[in-house]
Amino acid sequence: MNARPKEAPDVVQGREVKLFRNGRNQAVRIPVEFELPGNEAVMHKEGDRLIIEPKPKKMGLAALLATFETWEGDFPELDETQPPPEDVEL
């Protein structure tokens, strides 16, 4: 009887790698089957494990606005007695 759990189809079996020094930093060469897209990644530590993930793409304004819920409220009335705002040099 095999007690190992079935792995998800997108999981690549682990592979032993060598660690080396790059100046004062410890480094590891990432095998091609573990290659991440782009040229930046995010690394964090969970216990003794290092997790390296692709850096999330920046969200553009249109994508950000699409995440907002539709506002069903009324806009406040404008106070027409107030003077217009002054232009400010920054």
C-alpha cells in the first residue's frame, strides 16, 4: 500500500540543489523546471522553509476601479455659496 498522497498535476517533484555564496549572500541556482516568469520575485520564510513566488503584477487604475462595489447612494448637494477652490503651486 502506497501511503504517499497524490500530487496536484502542476506540482513538480522536489530536486536537490547546491547552495553557494555570491558575495555576502547565499544563493541557489533555480533549475529550468522551477523557473519563474519575469526578473523579480518575492521571498518569505515559513519556519525552516523559503518560499519564492512570482512578484505580483501591479494593478492598473482600470483594474483597481473594477474591484470597487457600485455605489448606489446619492451625491451630496453642493454648497453654491462657497467660493471656488484656490489653485496651489506645488
